Amino acid sequence: MKVKKLNFPLLSSPDVHISKQAINSFFSFNTFLILTAALSFLFFSCTTTKSLPHTDIDNNGKNYEKQPLLPPPDEIVWQEIRPGVKEFSYSIKRHTPSTKTHGPKGRLKCCLVEVDFEKIQQAGGTIDFFVKEPSPKEYWIKTESVKKFAGRTGSFLAVNTNPFHQKYRNNPFASAHIIGICVQNGKLLSEADEKYAALAFYRKNFSKKSLLQAKIFNSQKEVYQATDLGAFTKFTNENQSDYLECVSGGFWTILENGEIKAFKEIWDFRNAVGTKNDGKTVIFLSGGPLTFMESAEIFKALGADKAMQFDGGSPAALVVNGKLKPAAAFRRNTVGILGIKIQ
């Protein structure tokens, strides 16, 4: 394509006086463009993807230096923030790999929160779940920050979960549509997407004092199958032995039976969840830069037997007791959010 050459005689002529106001306006405009570009990169570089990742490790045949993902055992000190809930936040320097392959840069900042349902209930606590409920009448709904959602619902812990479609891709504040399953209080709010995993919370009966457990499904369609088989309450049937209280979707299972699944190595900010102790304990992870497999390694080191990935990148946010963990300047609003209220 032929590009027309542009001449600027006012800027090149020595006889023309340029006012201070004009110069300030010029630089103010350029500053605006730079800030706009930076914000666009922040909001659009990590948008939800429809495609599956590669199932084989692929970093163009190049290797990077293996780095620790957790501090030494004697430096891992959990802080109990309430009965049955403990947190550990840390930061580790990550070295840029010597190869040209895309790799981790800067510091790994990560927050881990372990929620032991059995201990909470033994201490007399009650647990309620909230999801950002999709509108039954409107396909597109207004997005919301995880922090605002936590405050609005009174959730002690809140995390973004499902991926989503945005109505206008170039507008980070536009309405969006949740992708995948969403259940609250036994009510199906959004249909399952079979290619993605799901995190389900269930009780032995309808009483809030009954045992609460969590289960990760490899495919969201398995939730339907489980209800049909009677493992969980069918959404409108109260005669089953178990009650499906809440389900949130995400992306893929990354750890199963202690085995790490293989994915393409892409470093980004990650949110994920793991289960252990027969689902009586749930571990939430938020931080980066991490790959799917590195997230799985952390869960394995913490004793989890299964883990799944939530939506990552710029929407990834974990709020604990009203604070964003780890602290971040910006987190993109979303429509897939899970909140846990403990009283």
C-alpha cells in the first residue's frame, strides 16, 4: 500500500513561533494515547478464549531453568484468619529464561487460601454460597468486580470462576454473558459446557448443619449425570439423599489423582482451586506468572488430589476478608463469580 508523505511546515519553519499552550496540548494528547494503549493492553491481552489449549507440552523444543514455585517448607507459615480458614501469601523472584521462548518474568506473587469445611462446622460456623446470578430474561448482564461482589453479598471469600463472552470485545466495561454451568441453592442458572470442568458443593441433606463437601468434575455435563444417578439432588427434586447446593464452572482439570496434566506452557496470572481430604477441604490459588502445570504443581505439593483452572488473565481476582489477594492495581470486571459467606 502506497503511503502519502505528510509535510508539517509549521513545525519545520524557523519563522513560526509555537506557543507553550500548543506544545503542552501536543504532549498531553500523546500522553493520552500512551495511557489508552496501556489500558487496552491490560484489558484485552487476557480476554476469555473459546479454544482449548494444547494437550502436549510445547515450548518449541526449548527448555527453561526450573525454578521453585513455593518457598522452602520452613518458610511456609499459614496464618489462621478464622476457624477453619488459613492463608499464605508469598513472593518469589523469577528469572527470565536464557532462551527466546516465552517464559516467566518478574516476581511470582501468589496467595493460597485453605478452607476446611469440617473445622468450620465443628466450630459452629455456617457456610453459604453466592454466585453472580445470570438474568433469566437478558442474555447480556452487567459485569462486576469480584471485590464489589464480595461486599454486596457479605462473602468472606470471593473468586472469579467462569469464562465469559463480552458484548463488545473492544469495550472492557460492556455487558457480558457467562460461559458454562452455574447453580445456586439447587437451582440451575446457566447450562453446562461439556468441554469445561466444574466445582460443586454438596451436603448430605438440606440442613445447614449437615456435612459439606466439594467435588471437581472433569466435564460439566457430568454434573447432570450425577444428579440423574442420584449422587446429588436433581435441581427440583428434594427427595434425594444428597443436596447439590452450588456449582461454578471454569476451564480445565489440571491435576487428577495427584497426576499433573500436560498443557502448552503459557505464563499468565492464574486462579485455580483444588480439593483434598475427600472434598472436605478446598484450596484456592491466585497469582502469577504461572502456567497451568505450575499451578498444578503447587496444588500437588499442598496435598491436593484434584484441581481445576478458573478464568485467568486480567479478570483473575481473589478477595479475602475484603482485600484483593495478591494486591493488584487493576482487575477486569466479570460475570462469573463465586462467593463464600462464613458466619
